[in-house]
Amino acid sequence: MHNSEIPETRRPGAPKKTRRYRPVGELRRFKPAGIPGSELKRQILHIDEFEAMRLCDLENLSQIEAADTMEVSRGTVQRLLQSGRGKVAGAILRGEMIILDEGEENEE
């Protein structure tokens, strides 16, 4: 597991919260076949959004269990799931490239 310090964007002045996530490996970009990446719009999926989706959707953990694993609140997991699922579904429907961002900042 890796730790990532990500600022809470909804609570100004709140301290950075350390979140735990599993390393992703080398695959960080997903795009429709047959279209050059330079011609596609990009959707940035942050590592914490991806990790929440992996834990809840792939590993079938509850939001509470995922929150414990990531060392965040259940509400944070719920927000990450909503944001991440929306980005992935939108990118698929619009034919955009999904880029997994393991950076320190969760920019919205």
C-alpha cells in the first residue's frame, strides 16, 4: 500500500489527510481503440477515486470496510465513488481517454 497526502477540497483549512492505496502498475491510460490519443479528450481519474472503486466494485467491500482500508471516513469513500464512477461512465459514453493520476493533488 502507498500513502498519498491529498487535501480535502470541501473543507478549507482542513489538514491534509493521508489515504492508503494499492500501487497500480504501468497501465495508467485507457482509450477507445482505433483513435489516436492526441485526438481524444482526457478524463483524469485520481488514484483515490480509483482505489475506492477497486475496493467496493471489484473486491466487493462495503463502504465502511473500504474506508477502514483507505484510512478515511465512509463519507469520503462515498464521495470518491460518486466522482470516480461518474468520470468513468462519462468517459466511456463520450469516447474519452481515461488517465489515472497518481499525483499528490486531487484537482477538481
